[in-house]
Amino acid sequence: MSIELNTNDGHVTITNEVIATIAGGAAVECYGIVGMASRSQIRDGIAEILKKENFLRGVVVRQEENHLHIDMYIIVSYGTKISEVAHNVQSQVKYTLHQSLGLSIDSVNIYIQGVRVTMD
């Protein structure tokens, strides 16, 4: 699926893969995020941290009529307040998608797939 935009200058098509990649990039920049996880982590057994080129596996973009919803599967750092990290990710993803693509996101749902101890 994709988003179709008609502007004065022409027609623009934005694929769900582009939306997912930008959303994943915005999420991993947030404090307390270790990385993105696969949405099929339950089948995989262990939450693997996805590399940048695989963010699509940890983000689901859903379109329902004129509403856009994003599901994100993340791994958080041990010792952080999970609710605060999730809220920050939601805000950052909505802001980034609005700034870069001009999209209004109706919901960003966060699924915590794991907690990791990071050695910084």
C-alpha cells in the first residue's frame, strides 16, 4: 500500500516502506532505545536488534480509510522508565513524519519486545 498525495505541482506516491524506514530512524534516535526488534519476535524466540536497512521488519504501517496508524516493535535500555521512553518515541515519530513527509499520524502504538543491559 502507499499514500497518494495530489499537489499543485503534481502527484506524489509515498510507499509504506518509506514511512516505516523514516519512523524506525526517528525511534532509534530517542533516549532509552537500544534498537528496533522484529515484529515476529515471538516466533523468532530472541529479540534481535535490527540494523538500519531492516527497520521495515520492526514497523507496521496500517491505513484504515483516511487514518494512518503505525505499530513499532522496540527494545529498550535497562533502567529507563519504559512508559516515558514509549511516549518519547510516539512524539518523535509523529513529529518526524509530519516534518519530513507532511503526514498526520493518527496513532503510534509501541510494543516493547525486550529490555537490554547496555555497556556504555
